[in-house]
Amino acid sequence: MATVNYTVRPGDTLWNIAEKFDTSVNDIARYNGISDVNQIYPGQVLRICLLYTSPSPRDLSTSR
């Protein structure tokens, strides 16, 4: 299991952050002690627990 830190940007929601990291809003909220999932703010650093690591887009590219 890996943990990453993500800094919230303007316009981010827990939903779109969860989508980026293939996790759930509830998991992010629970891991970060967030009681109101609608209350995050730019600059806030969230710890996101990943069950597995997926390749980055760079890892998926192939050179021929």
C-alpha cells in the first residue's frame, strides 16, 4: 500500500480527486479526518492511500 500527498487546487472536489487516484470520497475523508466532504480548500494537503500503484502516463507510452 502506498500513500501520496495531494495539494488541493482551485476547483478541486473530493469527488474528482478520488477519481484521479481510483479511490473513494469516503476513504479520502476518513483518512484525512474530514467530516464535511464539501469543505476542502486550495492549498490543503490531503494524504491519499493507494491500494496499488498504477503506471503513470509516461510509463504507458512506448517508443518505437
